[in-house]
Amino acid sequence: MVSFTSVLVASAALASTALAQRTIQVLAVQDLTLEDTFVFKPNTFTAAVGDTIEFHFAPTGFLPSNHSVAQGTFESSCTPMPNGFFSGFVPAMPKATPPDPVTPDTELGEAPKVFRVPVRTTNPMVFYCATAEHCTRGMYAVVNPSNTQNLASYKALIKKYGPAVAPLAVAGGQMVDNPGVVNPPLTEAGAMKLPTASAIAMTGAIAFALLLA
């Protein structure tokens, strides 16, 4: 008979594996309720090695949009890091009513593709939108912020509105089919509260252990 202890050990291992494979959704969007309307949601968060950041691209209400995500540096604002990741420019059409049979992303209310980037370090990392003036108007985010490399320090580098520098080619990630839109009710004031894979796995593992007890 399987012991309760062995089940708990197996459950903990399952939860640990899920933690290492967490997917963090980030939404690129224009939020007209904010002073700096162009934004990534969330715009600051932590990520572990083995996590995946999944970028979603949304229209502006009933208007189409064109966003991107590029890895930047903390030395110069809105300029790409050499050999960093870049999604390319991703148009997103508003959701059509009635549904549009010709343009598939109108059914989603987001772009039909998402850009996935694997996390390979826990050092602070910044990314920005390379479209027009979006970056200088607030569209940047920081992963694993530190005391000296964070949203405030990056914002201090931006002296005036102006176009961002875009990398020359798509790199560092994978464009795949959109698995489902980011849930709007989970988005609050520039941050996003999403159930992580690790939390779901831990809950399921505990429930499984209790069933076998």
C-alpha cells in the first residue's frame, strides 16, 4: 500500500516541477485610464530560471494596435540589448461584432499569436515596446527588479518623448498560436493577478494526497 508520506513526497516533486515551468502572461496594451497610456501589464514581476514569459498583444478598445516587445538595457532607454529578444511588430485587431470570418484575431480581441521567451537568468531584465513613441510614453517593464535596476531607474533615463530603437530582426523567443486571451477581470491598475501553474499543481497534489490517505 502506498504510504501517505511517499504520496506527499511525490506531490511535492510534482509541485516543484510545475514551479520550474511557470508561464507568466504579460499584456501589451494601451490603457486610456492611465497618464502614460501605453503599458505592459504587469510592468514589474519576478521570474525564475525555467519560467516562460508569454507576451499577448491587445487592440485599443475598438481601434487596432501595433505593439512589440524588445529586450533593453539599464544603460540607455528604449534601445535594444545586443543579442536580446525581439518579437517584431505585432498588429492586433479589435473583436468584431458580429464575428469577422476573414480576420481571425477579431474573434480573440487579441493578436492571434503570442511571443514566448524563456527565462535564463534571475538578474534584473528590462523590456520595452519598440513601436513609435510607446516606450518613452510608459511602455516598458522590469523583471526581477533590484534596488538600482527597476522601473524608477529606467524611467529616469527617459528625458523626452521620442521614437524607440527597434532591433533589426525577430530573435530570442518563439511566436506561437494564442492559447487564450488574458482574462480582463484579473487585470488591476497596471498589475495582473493570475493563478500560477505551481499554485494549481500544489492544490491538485494536496487534493490527490488526501484522496489516497
